[in-house]
Amino acid sequence: MDGSDLPLNSDLYACAGSRAVRALLVALATVGILIGATRGAFAQSSEAALRIEAKIPLGEVRGRIDHMAADINRRRLFVAELGNNAVGIVDIGQGKVLQVLGSLKEPQGVGYLPSTDTLYVGNGADGSLRLFQGPNYTANGRIDLGDDADNVRVDQPNQRVVVGYGAGALAVIDGTKTNKIGEVRLPAHPEGFQLGTGTGLAYVNLPNARGIAAADLSSGKVIAIWPVGGASANFPMALNGDSNQVLAVFRNPPKLGVFDKRDGSIVRMVDTCGDSDDVFMDAKRHRVYVSCGAGAIDIFDARSYERLFRLPTASGARTSLFVPEFDRLFLAVRAGGGSPAAIWVIDPAP
């Protein structure tokens, strides 16, 4: 019990029988009021902690912006400008666009392999995976996957790149030789997916199959497909390393789903913002960030999955990238309402 729970009334005063006791009761009641006020102030300060630090203009970028990747050493951000058929390269420190890679075909996913200084771009319109060699990002080959090359994930310890594509497949690329070395066939087109650390497993959202696949990249086999219950349109995915859980965000209805990585059982389903396309874990703060085209970022406690607060953003701003090494969340905001397209730099402190 704190002081706010202590009844302060005439009966207590009568029983107290002394000025000292009455003074103590008043003090306890005052402490209770201060505790309540402090709790309210803490909630407000926590909400204000996630703040928009800067807005980096992208120039003449129209239409949809898809996923992003980062070059940590050079402090650069790669932005898939799907509507422009280009990838923008942003210098985070200088807060400006350094270079634009054009003549692409609806770039959707991007991934950067630091050991070979290579940028990989998945193109939806022609199914190609384009390679660009740093530091000047000159074109350095392509791998034709056939159709709808989408999300790109980098397995840095094993020097591999994994790409979702087509009616249902993951392509495994040798990052040192830049050739396709394996494939996992899936029952539907893969959307957001993640690679398990040190396990050789990939966890894949399959919205058209209303499930999540667990696949072994080495054997090329799907080892399980988990049903997702009544929700549908599961696009973004993250892994919660603290709790051995897979997080998938659904659009219909808007839900954050929590799945046990061991057997795919549903742990929790909680409401979130609409039209989500990215979700990230902030291990340092034990938070989950969900970015949504409905114009918001939802922040959840990664242990209880209670929503902590909601940050209003902009309509259509559904793709984002959390970079722990920069300790920043980057949000891609498309042009609209007289405002140009931009990358919003969001500070998640404290």
C-alpha cells in the first residue's frame, strides 16, 4: 500500500489523538499524491523518449518506398525506391543522398554483405537479383531468379545471401562466388522472413498459405508449417532472441502474433496499427517496433507484449529499419500532401 491508498478522514483523526500522528497521516497522503504524479510524469516522459530527430529528404522520389539495409562502417542507408525503379544511398552522418542507382525493375528487398562490400537488390518486376560493388556501387552482375524477387536477408557468418521469390521459394546465394547454391521450395510466395542465428533455419511468412514455414537452408527442406489462427496477411517478421519466439504482424485484423519457435504454438495475439510492413526487436531496451502505413509506429514491451505507446507518423510510411549499431530507427516516408519523400531518423532513447 502507498500513501494514496490510506483513507484520510475524520475517524482517523479522532483515533490519532495527537498532532504528531495527524502530521504523519498528512505526510503519507502527500507522498501518495506525489507518487501518482510521478507515475504520470514517467509515462509522459517515456512516450516523449521516442522522438523524431531528423528528416533526410530523398529528392524526387515518387510512389512506394520498400525495404532498407545499412552499411555500418560507412554509416550509409540503402533505400529501395520501388516507385522510382531505383535505390537511394543515404549518408546518415551528412544527412543527404549520396548516390542513386537507377534502371532497376521495382526494387523491393536490399541486403548488404560487408565482407565482400556488395549490395544485393531484389527486383519484383523481372525477378532478378542485382549486385553492386562498393565503394562506388558499380554494377557487378545479376542472378535471374525468374519472378518477383522480394525480401533479401544476409547470413554474414556463413557468407550467404537468402532471397524470397516467385510463387514460393527461397534462393541461397554464395556471397563469395555470387552464384546460387541452394533453394527451398515453399507452398506460397514468401513475404517477411528471418534467419535463425547459428541454426541454419529460416522462418518465413506465407500469407497466401495462411501460415509460417520453418525451413532448413542446408537440406532445402521445409520442416514445419505453422497455422496462424484467424488472422491473415502476415507480412513483417522478427525474432525475439530473449524468449525464443517468432513475431509476425498481421494486417487483417491488425495483430502482433507471438509464436513459440519450438513448435509454432501461438503464445499471444495483441492489437497493433494497420497496414504494417516492418517489425524489429530492440534487444537493448526489450522493445518491439511495428511500423504501419496507417500512420503510426507501435512500441511494445518485448517481454509482456503490452503496448507501451504509439508514435504518430505519416500515411503510407510502413517500411522501416532499426539499426542497433546506430541506435536509431529509420522510417521511409513517401511523398504526399506537399511534402517530399524522406527518411525520418527516430531516436529511441533512453
